[in-house]
Amino acid sequence: MQEHSNSAAGNFADAVRRAAVAGAERPALRSHDAELTWADLDRQVDAVAAGLSALGLPADEHGRPRVAIALPNVPEFAAVFFGVLRAGLIAVPVNPAYTARELTHVLTDSGAAVLVGTAPVLESLGEAAPAVRYQLGKNLGELLSGRSAFTQDEAVGGEDLAVLLYTSGTAGAPKGAMLPHRALLANHEQLASIDPPPVESDDVLLLAVPLFHAYGLNSGLGAVAYHGACGVLLERFDPADALEAIERHGVTGVVGVPPMFIAWSLMGERLAEAWSRVRLAVCGASPLDAAAERRFADATGRPVHQGYGLTEAAPVLTSTLASAAVKPGSIGRPIPGVEVRLVDAAGEDVQEDEDGDTDPGEIVARGANLFLGYWPDGSGGPGADGWWATGDVAYADEDGDLVIVDRLGELILVSGFNVYPHEVESVLAAHEAVVEAAVLGVPHPYTGQTVKALVVRVPDSQVTAEELIAHCERNLARFKCPTAIEFVAELPHSATGKVRKGALR
């Protein structure tokens, strides 16, 4: 097992070097039929660091140069990402499926001096791309194949900025969360303190969550590097293809998002066969429907551990891995080294009710994994006391396990009563004819707002809006029930499976 003593003070790319020293010929990454050993990856990381350093990129008023990475889940992403960090530069992972407008915002806002991307990314930007460009499948190969060993003259790590990760922008344009090396490494130290540790050096992790997202980047790729494990990269998620990859590569752990587990939960015996060697399933990014969770557990005999986190927390704050048991709908407890409080509108800790549960309150968190604030001035970061308000609402049950209620900004007020969309969505999703639902607040002349639901029906289902409203009335107080239901073919999702409610509005 690798040693990680005092690693939070170092450079995150040091994890690749440690893995290469500990097991040079052990597999680091697999993609389709290709395999990259830790020695191979370490050489590529050196080559990228040397090549980027040779460019002589100057610092600007915001500090060290930024390098944008707009690549899918391919081995080149890992080599470039860790190469940027080893060179002492700042990585800016970007969704390669972004439109030219979205890409331009991130590139302009970050001031990226270099862009590493796919052909479609570079073509969409044209002359708007940074002057220094590397294209997957063309000159990027030359950068990766350089033979120069790299030594950083100036130590970069710890509190130095490592990554700018742009948030999904639910309120306005996306903002760059500033994550230092310390935050990325701390989250692995915190998770490794769980007994038993979720990931070990002999694990094979499925990396299907996009690497440009904090969850895929650090909980997926970062965990593989930190532990010297092996990652199996999937460029796009197809349920059947993913199961084949799980079997073929002997996957032992899956880092996933709800749409993955929902799709798998409908595959019956095929799922059980593929998962025979998988010992750990973790789900994050958004809540997993309880019905899908039960179907999955019944088919595989394994629970789905759920966690909660944010880009700004690198990303994990809580997990059912830290709880005594997995409970449907629960996000577990704070992981070791993370403090969490639930506070009311006045900033005071919420109180317990007569059942031993707490009232809902905003989650505020403190820990070494928190970010430095938003780019470029550090605004919106943790306070002087280290606490940071997440904007998410939860309550704690009688065992101290947390249950997410909703985002503060998505709260619906019906005649002054609070309606949390997630609660209504969970009730709708429990109906056998519903695949997925999204709930919004819409204006109402008498109650201020009312509840509207957009519902995706099970194929060939003829369930009506009246039937679903009646189902809600059997399970919810009347003021929480939808007054309008619209059936849609599908809902818009982010890359990690969250429903894009801004698009719905």
C-alpha cells in the first residue's frame, strides 16, 4: 500500500510519480483495448510538463498561466492534466461538448493561454481559440511523446492554485472555483480515513463520469492516482457497453451518477452477472431515486453508497460510507476531517423536533478540502472562521444521517408554505409509470406560486395527469401537490445527470 504522509502540502501530480515508483509496470489506465502503465503515464506527464514549460508562458495579473483542457475521458486527459500541474501551471478542465459561446466564456474568463482540445472544439472556436493549441489526434501526440525528463525549479503545491473548475452556472454565468493542490489532496486523505477505506491500490475503478467535472476528476481520476490503482475510461456511457467493460476489465469499484444506476437497475440478470466482482458502488452529483436504488440492490445484492459534495469542496463532504448503514434518500454523515452544521436563516444551528430529527437547515461546511473562493479574486469563499455556506438544505435524522431537501434557490412558496421540489419529485418517481420528474414553482394569482411537474412516462404508459396528481395527494400535503403536470419525452441533463432546471424555466 502506498504511503501518503503529509501529502496535502505537495503537488497533486506527485501522486503519479509515487505510483510509478511503487509499481512501474502496473496498469494505470485502460481505454478500449489500450493500456497505459504507471511508468508510461509518468513519462507522458513529464513530457507535457517539459513541453509546456518550454513555451515560456508569462504570468499575468492573475498569476501563473492557465491551460484549458477540453477532452473526453481518454488517457490523454490524464497526461495533460497532471502534466499541467507538474509544470506548476493551472488546469482549466472544460466540457468538450460546450458550444462556441460557452467555451468562449470559460476561455475568456479564465484567461487561458493554452487550449488542449478535440477537433470539433478547435473548429468551433476558430480564431477565438488561444494562440497555443494542441489537438487530440494531431499535434497533441507530439507533446505527449517528448523525451525530456522534467524537474520543477520552483516548488508548487499546497495552497497554490491547481485547478479552475467552472460551476454549472445555475444562477448566471458559470464561475471558476479555485481549488488548490491542498484541497484536492485533502479530500483523498479524508476519504482514506474511513474504515475500511473505499479505495485501495489493487482496485480497478470505472471512470465513466466526465473528467472535466469535479466528481469525475478528483473522486474518479484523482483517486486512481492517489492510490496507485487502475482506471477504466469510458468516453460515453452506454449501459450495456459499460457492463461489458466492467466484466472484461475486472472492475471492483464504480464511481457513478444517478442516470447510470437507473439504467442499470432495469437490466435484471445481466446486471447481476456483470457486477459479480464489483465490491463498491458510489453515486453522487444528485440524489438517486429510492425505487431505482432498491431495484439495483435487489439485482446485485450490493447497496449503492450515496454521497454529497460540491465542486467547491473537491468535491466530497458527506457519504453513507461514513454511516452505520445505507438508508434510501440519505447522503450519510460528514467524512473524517469535514465539519458540517445545519443553520437557519439567522445563521443559528437548527433544533431537533419531537421525533429526534432536526428541522431543515442550510448546510455549512468546514474542512481542508474547501476551495479558495471564485476566480479571480477569491470572492465567495470560506469565511475567516473556515465555514462556507453551500446553498443546499438538509435535515438530520435521529441517527445523525443527513437527508438533502433541496437547493435554497429552488424553494417554492405556496401561500407562504415551503415546498421542496425534491420531495415532490421523489413521490412522482415512486409511481410505476414514471421514469423521471422535475418540479418547478410557477406564478399563481392567489397563492403566489404553485407546483408544476414535468414528467417522463415509462414507454407505452397511458398514465394521466389526473392519476399522478391523485398519487401525490395520497402521499403529500395538498399545498405540495402539483396543480399542473406536463408530459415530456425527456428532461435536459447536465453532463453528470442533474436536471438542468434553468433550461426548463
